[in-house]
Amino acid sequence: MPEKNKYIESLTSWDDVKNELFTPEEIAASDLQVELMIQIARARKENGITQKKLEEMSGVKQPVIARMETGSTSPRLDTVMKVLAALGKKLTITDL
């Protein structure tokens, strides 16, 4: 076990640790989810819409919206689409 601790101590940044623990695909998926979360929260705030109002507009419950914005859940695609549509946004697929 001391050998393992020495190895972990040699990792000097979050990127080092992340690259050691996760596959490139897992990192990309996580990065996409974070970007989606940021964009939903930004669009809602820029339009002066509360989470409760967004619930009324989208039909998605406020606690679900809160969990989406904090990244504490992985919402279903149809849920994301409802929220985006209510914000006047759409999901676009582009090259990375």
C-alpha cells in the first residue's frame, strides 16, 4: 500500500488524477454534461426566469431543474429537450 500512496502523491494536478482514473470517453461525457448544465443555468438567468417559472414553462419539476443545474443528476434527453425548448434553445450536435 505505501507504493500506491507514493504514486498518488506524484500526481500533481486534478488533470493528472482525472486522466489516471477516467477514460477519455468518460472525461468527454462529463465535460459535455457540465457545459450543458452551465448553458441551461445561464439561459434561465439571462432571461430572468426562476426555476419555478421554468417549471411552469417546461412541465419539468423545479427540483429536477435544480439538480440539472447543479449537475447532481444525469437527466434524460427528453427532459433536457423540454427545458431547452422552454428557454427558446435547441440542442445542436457539432464536432468536438
